[in-house]
Amino acid sequence: MYRCQDGTLLMLWSSFGEEGYTEAIAKSGNGDITGKWEQEPQLLFKKDGGHGMLFKTKEGALMLSLHSPNETLKERPVFYKIQEEDGKLFKGEQDEQYTDN
């Protein structure tokens, strides 16, 4: 669950899609956990990764962490910068600072 700056309540969830495991977003219709949830048409992450969580860095940047690929013994955490705009989330570039190479 993530509450946007404008009060919009979002839920991240994972499922399978055309390119493997995906990270999707649903939006609460009434801004409450009991509200009617509507699926956002755009996936947050569409190519073989899931179980995402949002967090803020010490500097206040919004980030997405998830595992990718969705393959046993090859799963690794990956981190992406996230932009929030008008109650929506958009995935930016992968942040290599948090990636173990």
C-alpha cells in the first residue's frame, strides 16, 4: 500500500504477464482500503520481476525494490527510481548503487 501526496491510495501486486512476472498497480476508488479497487492500465514493471515494495532513501527519493528474474536461484533484488505524479507512479532508471554486482 502506498498513499500518494495527493491522497490517492495505491496497492502494488504481482502476477504473470506477457513477459513473465509483473508488478501492477491498483487504485482505491474511495481512497480507503475498503474501496473498490481499479486496475491501472500501465504496469509498473513488466519484464520478469515482482513482489515489489516502495521505500524512500535517506535523501527522500522514492524507490521500488523487487526481485528479478523470477527464476529459482537466479532471483536478485533490483532497485528503480520512482516518480510520483498526480496520484500515479512511474518507473525510472535502475539504481545500480543498491545492486550487488
